[in-house]
Amino acid sequence: MIDRGMARVGRGGLPSVIALAACLLAGAAAPMVPADPPPRGFDLQARLEDLDPARPIEYLELAEEIAEGLATGESADRVLARRLYGLAGRLDPDRLAASAALGLASLATDARTKERYRAAASLLDPESVRSVTADRPEVDAETALEIGEAFGDFRSGRTIGLRRALQDPARERLIQGWDHALPGGIEWLRRQTEAGGRQRPVVDRTDALAMIRVELALLDRGRPQWSTLLALEGDPPIVDLRVDRVPSLLLDDAAASRPRHRGGAWVE
Amino acid sequence: MSFGSDPARDAAVAALLGCTRAAGPRAILGLGDGPIDRDTLDAALATRRRQVESNAATRGLAEAAIAELEAAAAALRPSASEGRSRTIPRPPSSPVPPVRPVHPKVSAPPPPGPIAGRSRTPVRPTPRITAAHLTPFDRLVLSILVSGGGWNARTRVLVAGLAHQAGLDAATLRRVVSGLASFMRQQGVAGTFGEVARAEHRPAPPPPAPGRLESTVLRMAEGVGREFRGDSRSSFYRLVTLFGLVAVFFGVVLVTVLTAPSPVVRDTNLRRQEAEELLTRRLEEEKTAAVDPTHSVTPSTRPGVVRPATFERPPMFRGDAVPETVVFDLGRLPAAVDDLATLARRLELDVDRLPEAARVQWEDAIGLFARTWPRMPSDQRSQVLASILGVLRVAETPEVADRLLAALAVDPEAPIREELDPWRRAFRSGVLGEIVVEQSLPESVREIARRWVAERLPGSDGRHASGGPFAALGGRALDLMGGTLVEQAGVLGIGDFEDAWERWFEAQAALRRSDEVQRALVATLGRVLAVNRGLGNPGPSTDLLGRLVREIDWTAAGPDPESLRDAYQAWMRDSSIDGQALWVLGSVLDGPAGIGWFRPEFVLDPQATPGVRLRVLADVLDAWPESRTPVARGELLPVEGVLLDQLDRLIPEMAAVIRDAGTSRELLEALLGAERLALATTLLAADRTREAEAVIGQVISQVDSQETGVDIPDPRSPVVRGNDGEFAQSLKEAGRDADARIAIIDSLLADALAGDLGPRDAEALVQEAWRGSPAAVRDVARSVVLDAFSNGPNVAIEMLNTVGRAARSEDTAVFIEQYTDAILPSRRDDDWDAAVRRALARHAVSLLDADAIGIDRLANAVGETVLARARAREGEVAAGTAFGAGRPDPSSSAAAAADAARRVATGLFLAPGGDRSLEDLDRRRLARRRLASDPIRRLVAEHVAELEYLEFILEARVPVRRVELRSAMEDAADDRAEADSGLRQAASTVLRMVELERLRMIVRDTDPLGGMG
């Protein structure tokens, strides 16, 4: 549309300019829709029609193909991929349920849902998942001490240690893991360190306490005191799944009873 | 007055003497108008002479004045009377104190007497006190003062008493004492003591005459005193005898108190005594009663009551103890297990061949195990089974399998030949059961075992039975042997018969739970009744019946009373069971060794018709005591009623506390309460009632007062010293002057209220504490930090921020340890720097966050409580567990508790009809662990695992509670799904453990006779 508008402008005239402006405005006013997914290398409808409950692996493979390269955010493809994973897990629970759960976890749009699916995968096949929860990178004692000293120096107005730490990818990643707990987040720390000078940054007691807690979490290396733990991580409940409810988690019973795709709809 | 031709000198002399010549010699010498003696005259002369010598301005003036004095003395000497001849000691040439006028006054004439008598030689008052002035009273007072150490409270009382006796008032006494003090100063020690020696002895006042009672008491006291002093040998012996009798008396009292039975025991003994007397009376009556010669077979029937079968002695037997060879053989077990391991390794190398020597070795080992297994501890039994299966595992060829299994061939129903046959056959049958279900064994082995089991031990393979395949098939073999042994009554030698049965009873007890044993005994009793081999006549059958009746628990609290009642019904209704057998049974039940509730009219007439049987049966069932426990009691836990009531109250209250908890600290407190309650129920299960009671008391206190009992210091808000920066500026201005710096730092202590410094001052002080120079400045700074600012948050933050500047020295380490109350590792330790930083950071957090200490201490208390529960539960299994030293982390403690529960579950077997296995629970536990990324959620995961193991255990032990147990587990899962926090999940899970344990608790029956009364 813009190309056409530009062509008119090229032939000149106020109407062309107006048309161009209208195109631009129309383009600006158009609702934001996800861009069309890149063209697939296969015929989706044909693949869906070919699905057979006697061959559950095909459901899983098609789901993986659709999920590959999916844009963020909800989309029809994402919904379809979820259904296909769920059907695979329900049709062959012994062999495919854990993989289906992991596939569904990859499609989850929030951490909690992701954790539930990974928990389901772990329940079905403990070897399939090393750890369900999002792990922080492990920290060695020397690095923990170095970062702690950098924080202390920062509070005293010596920012060079922290600046160097943030310039190191591994250390930056470590500090990034505590972004939610640091006053102003890692970006504020970065700005303060880059500001230079020997002026002591303004860190009140609350901020100092938050930073000190992060130091303790690093120094305790996975065995923090509970006061530190509760302050930094909160007290989220464990995701506890029951084995008998995992199938319905993968796909509800109603959808699971319609594994065939005919004429654009799912049927029994 | 004129002393010479020189008027000026005369005037000076007059002034020195205090008077002129015209005043007269008495005035010149300072004497009054009364009569004087020579001593007085000489004393006055000496006194005046000293005065002149000390006061005269010139020597010549003094000589002139002395000349006048001597002239005056000479003038008076002729008229002076003779005094006592004594030498007046010349006073030392010490400075004469100024003359003080003395004006003694006496308010009343003193009474005559040695104390306050008149002075024999009245003395004219003079400016000085001399010895001549002292009266006997004075000397007495003086002696009191000297001996009493001067004027003090004691001498004051004594002197006041004397003064009162002498009629002197306080003012007079004061003057006397003052004068004496002056005298003492003047005369010195020698003079004072000299006068004290002249004090007249004052006789002691006579004691008042004692009254009659008083005199008697005094005499007695005197006599007792003499005795206790042991003045004489006889009094000594009397004392020894007296104390010996006292010791014996108290010893008798102590022994009596310690050995006296408690009221409950006394009551029980009394009742037992009465029962025994009743029994004896009944026996006597039976002995003396007329004997119907035909009653042993066909009793005389009286209306309503059938005469029971009587025997010379109650039907009963006991076999001999286990042969000593069994004890000896037990010691050979470890070697036999090792031999089988070696055999297995050899077979692996040559699977096609079983040498004869190996076969013999194998058979010997099987034989050894078979004749000792009931006496093995449980872990050794597991090792034995494992060693057997280890050998069979490599028997891949049918020939080898066949030869090995030949040692396990068993025919449970074959006649018993030897007393240990019940053990041998039960063992072999049990091993066959294990072989059938063990999937790791070669099919060649399992197929043979499967065939034998099907032929000789038909029934389920026991994989889901309580006790597993070994218990199931071993018990089945015993049941079959029981039938065989019943048939062998009178066939087998009596000794062998009784010993074989004894072994049979022992094998049953080793293999089965109490309710299963009961069922086996009841079934055997039914067999005895059915076979009826000479019942009613004295003999092995009747003795066996008597023994079985005694072994079976007929009370309402016995295991599986419903099954017993059903069996009795079946016997009474079974027409194939002869009436005579039932008559003997009834007679034994009613007999001296029978059960209390079975009445004489329940003894069945051997000739009774079916209708009569049913009528008697109905009467028996009416009297049958109600079962106190549900069907298939399993292992219910009797607990004192008071404790059960407390539990029933605390469970819902604790649930409310968990539900209402809001903050993290409240949730931790709720969790601690739940953990304590779970500890209490675990202690009750371990029969540690008193400890459980104490823990329940803690929970009650917590619920009622909201106080956990955990020591949590109150939050502190130290005052920040004002004028931040002033101290820092002063320090800066002091420059390098160490003394000034020290003074400035010290001045911080002046403000006693300040507990913290502002940021700038904190920075300055901490800088000195770390790097102050010289060392004295640093030491002072550190002292001030410790003494005044150890709880100051700003100082703490600064300490942490700048600790890197501190020297890595012993002093610094000590300072940090004192400041933080933490224990640091050695300075050579690689972790030292991190440990220092950690300690300072924790200290800072504790000051910045008022809740931090409380939360950490509550978490520690939770960890300790969970660990205590793990240890209590560990007491249920033989194997011990080494728990780590140091403060337990809650999640680690929870893992230990779950492990302990799992070990208990491993010792059990699947409950009948169970649809889960331990492997399933382990898999779920592993999955939950992966869900837990932090200690709190790990705690939840382990608690859920422990809950599931506990439910598994309880289903096996109390199968009748299965429905309630499953329902509680469903509720627990719902709780976890709905919980909004990990701590709440943990607390609710722990509370469900308490509910599960509660399900198997019943009120303890306090009647010592149980249901037999």
C-alpha cells in the first residue's frame, strides 16, 4: 500500500501527497497484528488431515514443527501446537506424555505455567528434566566474594569494582539473576558506576539492606538463611501435581476425545 | 606584786605566773584552799615549772618565775601533810598540750562503793588531768576503754552501764570520757596502762537465781551436752548406738517406701488374690464333690448346667526350649553367607557345572539357614535371602537350577519327624515364594519354584501380602503343617510332639503379625475340634486344645476378635464337629485357665441336638464381649485418654493457626507448632509417652499464649548520635596527633544514649578501627565500636563496606568475632575472607531488619524439631542413621525424616490389595525434589514424601483405616493445591501427618485385667 502511494506521489501533484499522507496515517492507525508467520515448508491442512490416533508420534512431530520459530504472544499456531502436544501425550502416555509436557512448557507464556508443565514432565519421567524451576547460574566462592566486595565498595563510593564486574558477562549474568532484588535493578547500578567520580551513591538503609541480602545469597551459595531467602525469593508454593491429573493437564478430556481433524474441525 | 627591784621584770614574771606574789603561794602554785599534801604540792610545783619553762620568753625570766614558784612551795611545805610516797613520773619532754579548763560537775553525790567512791585524796581541779585526778571510777572507765579498743559501741554500753550505776548523767560521763582521753594522750601508753592496772576489780553481778523449770532444763541441757561431747567412753558408746538406731530406722522406712507397691498394683494384687482364692475354692469343691464315674464321657446333666469335663490337671503343654545347637549355629551364619557369595562367583565362571562339593556346600548352607531363621535378626535374614538368590541368579542352565533347587524341595503336609521340621519347611516354602516373584532370577529357576508352589503351596504368590512372599508362603506351610501335627497326636512321641508344636508356635510368631497369628491359631483349633483325636481324655490332643485356648486372645481387645467369634459360630453350627469336642472346648473355656466371660451354662452337652447347639450358641454370642477395636485391628496404638483429648483439641486449633497466619514469621510459628505436634504423635507411636506429653504441653502453650518459647530478642532502635560529621571533622583536624585522636574517639563514649553514628561519623570511626595508626588509636576505635556501637546499623553497614581495608591479622579476626558473635575459621582457610564478609553481612542484616533474627531462630527450631522426629521414627527400625552434627537445616532434617519413614516402610510389605509400591512413592519424591529450587520448597517436597510413606505404613499396619487414610491424603493434596505459600504447604502437610497417626490411636484400657474381668 505504501508502495502504491509512493508511485502516485512520484507522478506528482497535491492529490498524490494527500494520498501518501493518507497511506501513512492509515498505516499508523492500523491495529498492531502479529506479522504473518514465515511460510511453512509443508501443507498444514494436509498434515492435520493425515493425523491418525494410531500413530501418536506424528502429532508430536507436527507440534514441534509448528512451534519452531513461533513469535511471542498468543497466536492460532501456538494454540494448535498446544493441542497437538496434548493429543500426543494423551494418545500415548507411556512414551510421549513427558515429551508432550516439555513441549507444552516451551509454549507457556508465564513462568508458573511453564513450571507446572515441567513438573508434569518430571513426574512422568524424572530423567527428562534435570530441574523444573528456573535455575540461577551457580556461583563459586571467589566470584561471590568479589561481587560482595564490589557492592561494598560501591556503597562507599568506589564504583570501579562493580563497573568491572558488570562488564564481565559471567558476573553480569549472576547479578542479572538478582535484578528483581537490587535497588533500581542492574541498570541503575550500571548507570551509577558509569557516572564515575568518587561521589558516594545515594543508598539508603532499605537499599543497603537489599544489596547486602543479595551478597549473602551469593556468599551462602545455595544455603541461605531463611530470612534472606524469604526476603529475596518470597514464599511461593511448590507446584504439586497428582499423577492422576496429569493427563487432563496435558489436554482436557473433551479435546482428547476428538483426535482427528476433518474439514477444518476436530472430530472423534 | 614585786619580785625584785626591776618593776618591768616583776610585771613579766607576774604575767608569766598569772598572778603577783601578793596573791599568795597557793595562787602562785595554782592550788585551792583545801588541805594539801606533799605529793600535791610537788605535783603542782612540777606542773607550774613546766608551764613557765615552756611559756617564758627568756631564760632569765623563766628562772625568776621558777624561783618564785619554789619560794611559794617552800612556804607551803611546812603546812602540807604527808602524802603517799610515790614518785610522780616525770612526764616526757614532749610538748605540753594547751591547758584546757576542766570544770567537773557532779549532779548528785556519788554513792559510796568501790566504783564511784570518793577519791581518797580529793584533788583540786587543775588545768590538766593528772594521775592524781583519777578516781577509781575513772580508772575503771579507763580500763574499759583500753581493753575495749577505745570508745566504741561496746565500750559505750559498758561505760554507760557503769555511769548509770554510779548515778552520773550523760553530760558528766561525757566530760569524764573526754578528760580520760586527754589523760591518755598526755600520759602515753605507759602511763595509761599504769593507771589501768590500778583499776579496782569490779565483782560480776551475781546471776539471778533460776526458776525450777529453768533449772531442770539447764540440768538436762548440761547432761545432753555432756553426752554429745562424749566426755566419757560410755557416753560415746551411747551416741554410737543412738545414731545407729536412727540410721536403721530410716533405712527401713526407705526400703519400705521404695518397695511398696503402688495403689494400682496393690489393687491388682488384691483382685488376683481373690481370683486365686476363688479358683482354689472351686477346685476344692470339685475335688470333694461326688464324682460321677461316667462323667468323663457322658456327664450327668443337671437342669441348665452341663457338668464340664474334668482333668487331673488343666490341659496344657510346653515343649522344651530351642536346642542349644541352634544357638551355636547362629554364630556360623556370617561365614555361610560369605560361602554362598563365593559359590555364586564360581558359578558365574562356569555356569554349566555344579561341582558336588559346591552342591554340598549349598545344601549345608540351606540347612543351616532353615534351622535357625526364626532366631535371626531381621537384617541378617535379609542378607541370608540375598545370598541364596545371588547363587540362584547365576543358575542359568536347567541342570544346575534343578540341583540347586533340590535343596529347597519341601512337602509341608508330610508327617513331622523332628522338632525343627516346622522351621525347615517354613523356611524352604518362604524361599520358594521369594524365587517365584524375583524377576532377576533365570526362568529355569523360577519355573521349577512356580511348579512346586502350585503343587504343594497353592494360593497367591504373596507378593502383595503382608510380610511379602516369604511370610505368605512360609505361613501357608505352617498352616498345612499344623493340620499334619494335629493328626499326629498320639502317633508322634509325646516329647517330639510337644517340641514340634513349640517350634511351630515360635515360627508363627516370627513370621506373622499378631492378628494373622491369631487367625492361624483359631484355624488350628478348628482342626483339632474337627479331628477330635481323643478329646476329653487326657492326652496330647486335649493338651493341644488347652494350649491353643490359652494362646488365643479371647478378650475384646484381642487381635481380630470378630474372626474368632465367627469361627466359634462356625464350629457350633458345623454338624461334622462332634458335640463331645465342643463339650471339651467349652469345659476348657470355663475351666480354671479359661476366660472370664464364659459361663458354665455355655458348656455344651455332648449329646445336644442341633437346636440346643443353636440356643447355647445364641447365649454365648449374647455374652461375647463387644470388640473394642475395629475388625482386623492390626496395630492400633493405645494412648492415654487425656493425651488423646488434647490431640483432638489441638488438631483443629493448629489448622486454624495455619490458615490465619499472614506474615512469614506467623507462618513459621504455625509450622513450628505443627512440627511439634507431629513430633508428639511420633513419640507416642514409639511408646515415649512422657516425652510426648511434654511436647504436647509446648503446643498447648503456644496455641493459648501465642508464644513459641523460642528466644527472640526484641528489636532494637539505637539512637543516632547527632551532628553527623562533627566527629569526623574533629578527627580530621587532629591530624597525626595520636593522643588527640584517641581523646576524640574516646569522647564518643561520653554520649551514653547514642547507639549509632551518622554515616559520615561511622565512616570515620570504622576507618580508624580498621586502619588507625598507631595501634593505640586502632585499639581505642575498636573498643568504642564494641562498647558503644555494636548494635548500630550505620556502623555495621560501614564495617561491611570497608572490611577489605582491614589487615588480615589475628587482632582483626578477634575483633570481628567479638563484633558479630560469629566464629570464624582459621585465617589460613581459603574461606576466611568470605566467612568474614558473611558474618558482617549477617550482623548488618540483623540490625537492619527487625524480623530477620526471629525468622532465622524459628527456622532453626523447626529444623531441630523435625530432626527429633526423624530420630524418634528411626527408633522403630534396627538400622541406625548417622545424622550430621551441628545445627540442622530444616530441609535436610525433613529429608532425614522422610528417609526414616521410608526405612520403616521398607520393613513392611504391601498391605493386602495395595495398588501402590514403595517405588512409586520414591518416584514421586524425586519428581517433587526437582520442583524445589530453594530450601523452603525442598522442605515441602520432603514433608509430602514423608506423609506418603507414613500413609503407606499405616495402611499396612491398620488396614481397617484404609478409607480414612485415603481420604486424609486427598484432603492433603487439596490443601497443597490451594496453599498460597510454601510454608503454609509445609505446615498443612505436617498437620496431616498428625491426623494420620491419630487415626490409629485408641484409648488405652486402664483395666489391668483387660477384657477378662
